[in-house]
Amino acid sequence: MEIAPRISVDKEVKFGKPVITGTRVPIDLVLGKLASGMSYEEVMAEYEITREDILAVLSYAAKTLSEEEIRAVG
């Protein structure tokens, strides 16, 4: 099931974690690789994904974080 452009979930693929549609590449993996300093080109080559896939991952992460509520306790 597509939950965002180019982002899907399927309980049979990576235990239902969000992945790039048509792949088994989890979006948290892509985010982690970018955060560790890999370039778009390196991630694209290593996981056989496109620049548009990476941009979809970043867009999904930004949207998800913008909807998150943090409640301070204490």
C-alpha cells in the first residue's frame, strides 16, 4: 500500500516498515546513510534507487516530523 508518493508499506516486506516503492530499501536506512555523510550519488549507486526516490524519502520524513507532537513531562 502506498502511503506517500514513492513510499509503501507491506507486512510481507521488511516487516511492514516503510520502503521505497518497488524495492526492499527501508526509508530509515536511506535517511541514516544521508545523515552519516553519504552523498545522494553514493546512496543511489549502493541501493539502486533514483534521486526522486531520495527526495521522496526526505519529503516523507519532513511531513512525518511536522505532524509529530512532543509533550514535555516533568
